[in-house]
Amino acid sequence: MRDIAEQTSLLALHAAIDDPRASEQGRDLTVVADDLRRLASRTHSSTGCTWRITCHLHVRAQRAVQNKEAILEISRACSDNVRVADGLFERIGAAMSAASDSSHEVKRAAKDQGRIAATANSRLIGVQRTAAETAKDVAECLETLFNRSSRRVATTTAV
């Protein structure tokens, strides 16, 4: 477009130079030269405007590409973070499962310990009763022995 505008300007310039040389045809040439100058001016203006728009679009396109690349990098980082988080959640789930299993084992062991303690307590109560009965029996035996020995001593001293 710039080349066309420059050629049009040159044509207008040649027409303006040839204008004084010509007579009646020169006036027609002057009109054509004026039209060519206006056309050249408009073409030059349009070319500048088109150039500015093209430059602006080029800058915006470069920014769009940069933004796309930045977004792509961010999405890759997010994807990596999701993979890491997924792995962590798997590890957390496994740890929670292990903790739950351990908790159930502790609960079972506590129940077993409770039953063992109840059994031991019951047996200790039985041993305590037996010991009390034995102590009572021993006391009765001792009393009986004491009474018999006292009678023998009395009978032996009386004889």
C-alpha cells in the first residue's frame, strides 16, 4: 500500500510539473493531478492508519501468545500440583487406614485386657474366700488342738 501511495504521489507530481506546459489539455491534466494528489494523500493516510492498526494487532498477538504460554505453564504447574496432591492424599488414606487398623487392635487388646482383669479379679476373690475359709479352718484346728492339749495337760497333771 505504501508503494502505491508513493507511486500515486509521483504521478501527481509529474502531472503538476507537466501542467504549465500544456494548454487546454493541461487544465484537464491539472484536474487529474489534483485528483491524484487527493488520492495520494488519502492513500498515504490510509496506509499510515493500516500500518498503525497492523502494528497494534501485532503487539496484541504477541501478548496473546505470551499470555497463552504463561497460561500453559501455569496449567502445567497446576497439573503437577494435582499429581503431587493426589499422591499425598493416597499416602494420607493409607496412613488413616493403618491408624484405623491400629485403633481396632488397641480396642480388641483393651477388651481382652478387661476380660483378663475380670477373670483375675474373680479368681482373686475366689482365692480370698478360700484363704478366709482356710484361715477359719486353721483357727478351728488350732483351737481344737489347744483344747485337746489343755485337757491332756490337765489329765496328766491330775494323775
